[in-house]
Amino acid sequence: MNINDKIFAFLYDLVNQSVEPNLIDFRKMTAGYASGNVLEIGAGTGANFRFYKPDTQLTVLEKNEYMFPKIIDSAIRCEIDVTSVRGTSYNIPFADNSFDSIVTTLVLCTVDDLESTILEIKRVLKPGGAFYFYEHVKSKERIRGKFEDYINPMWRYLTNGCNLNRDLAEVISGSGFTKIYLQTHQLSVGLPITIPNIVGNAVL
Ligand SMILES: C[S@@+](CC[C@H](N)C(=O)[O-])C[C@H]1O[C@@H](n2cnc3c(N)ncnc32)[C@H](O)[C@@H]1O
């Protein structure tokens, strides 16, 4: 039993509930735009399910075993058929060219092997398929970026592996997709704090 995974799954919706209304537009621009045979990586508690189009054939890949009861509850609540598979983004258990769309929201900050994850996403996407992403990223402001580097070890520990300081726009832009559409935003999390985010899609 991984106690950190268990606590993370138990607390995820509770901790996120105050910020979740601010994520709706980003979920619409990722899950809401995906179509056809869709793979969502790191589905967590299924927060994206209500945004998928009704005819979506949805498969989710999740590494935390304690998320699966929540995935099932969410699928029932949202009246969507979901095939859920336990596994990791850096070893996706599907054949090449399997999916029309792939979705990650707030996941690439956490994956252990980012480089292999991107290669795997490209491998299982069909030619012309789209990767939809919404992620928080390292600040471009020098002092703030340094601060994120400094507190990252503690942040990682407290958040079950999330990294505050990944330059995911750079990683996605340099990954060999043919077309990339990417917007940056400052997500308000209350108080005077905002977190830099990216949302967009990359076509193979
Ligand atoms: C911060 S949560 C985001 C959940 C959901 N996507 C959302 O938008 O609310 C990250 C999720 O990704 C999962 N995860 C982390 N690394 C993973 C990996 N390498 N492969 C598959 N799932 C992973 C975690 O277990 C967790 O459920």
C-alpha cells in the first residue's frame, strides 16, 4: 500500500474545490475539444468527465490505484462510458496509432519521466491526432522562478510528486509536433497569488 497515494486520492477533490471553478474554461479547452477515441492520462478523480462530448470513446490511464473508485463514481455521475486502465504515461499499454486525441490536465507536472511520456503520447496518437494539455508551469519572472526552484523539493513532498518548476511550454514546443496552439494564463488561487498556466493542443 502506498500511503501517499491513498491520502492524495482521499484529499484531492476537497483541496481542489475552491480553485475548481477557475479551471472550467481550461477543462472545456482540453477535454471539451477532444474527439473520437480519446485517451486521458492521469485522470485523477475524473474531474474532466463532464466536459467530454457525448459520443467520446474514453479510455483513462491512471497510476494511483486509489483513484479508481472515484473514476467509477464520476463516470456514473456523468453518464459516460469509461474504460479505466492502471498504468503509467511512460509505458502506455496501447499499440502505436491507437487514439484520435490525448488529454492531460495537471499531470505533466507530476510524471516521473517526462521525456518518455511525450514520446509515448506521440507513439499512441494517430497521425493527425491532437494532444490537448492544460498544465501549470515555471514562472518566467526570474526571482519567482528561483523561488519555485527553491521550494520545489518541499512542494513535491507535500503534493505527492508535483513539480512547480517545469517549463512545459518549452518541452511541448520542442517535441516535434507539426502544429502547436498554446496560450498562457495566470491562474488565480485566491489571496494575492497566481500560478502561470498553459493550455492548448499539439497536432502530430
Ligand atoms: C494533480 S492530479 C490531476 C488529476 C486530473 N487530471 C485533474 O485535472 O484534476 C495528477 C494525476 O495524475 C496521476 N499520475 C501522475 N503521474 C502519472 C503517470 N506517470 N502516469 C499516469 N498517471 C499519473 C496521479 O496519480 C494523479 O491522479
